[in-house]
Amino acid sequence: TPNNNEGTDHAWAGNYAVMGGSVKGGQALGKYPDDLTASSYLNVGRGRFMPTTPWEGIWKPVAEWMAQGDGLDPLTESDLRKIMPKYDIFKSSLYSWEDLFK
């Protein structure tokens, strides 16, 4: 979506790179949309497409990794709700520890 400075405006999704020795590398997570036409069910108009993976998708395993690294108890669903207020909405779309780390 163009903004007043002829750039692009803020969006719902983006790319993330996670690096480090314990990261399970060499993979791309998520699903690239199979239809980017004007009639796509993901097209919400004015050049905007709904993402196929929620922004919160990557944060569950990162938060679990941070808790483990600090020697904390494993995170509970209550902890995850504090970290990600929309946890219950996107719970089925969040990546797991095993998806991201060795």
C-alpha cells in the first residue's frame, strides 16, 4: 500500500532470520501464497494480502528458548498468553521448539 512518501506502508507480515548454533538451519518455514491475483481469497484490497502465518508464529519457540537458556521452568500456556496476547487465536499456527531448534 503506498504511503505519502511514495514508499510502502506498514504491513501484517514480514521475513525473519533466526541465527545461532542451536538453530535448525537450512529451512524456510511458512507457506507462500499460491494465488496472488486480485481474486485471491488472501487479497484484502489496495495491494494488501493476509499473511499465511501469524506474526506470533515464531515467538513461541524463541520465548521457550529464552526461558530454557535462563534456567527457568518450561513456559506454561499462561506464560505464553502474557507474552503473546493473541496466543489462543493463533495457537494452532505457532511453530514449536522442534521446528526451530536442534
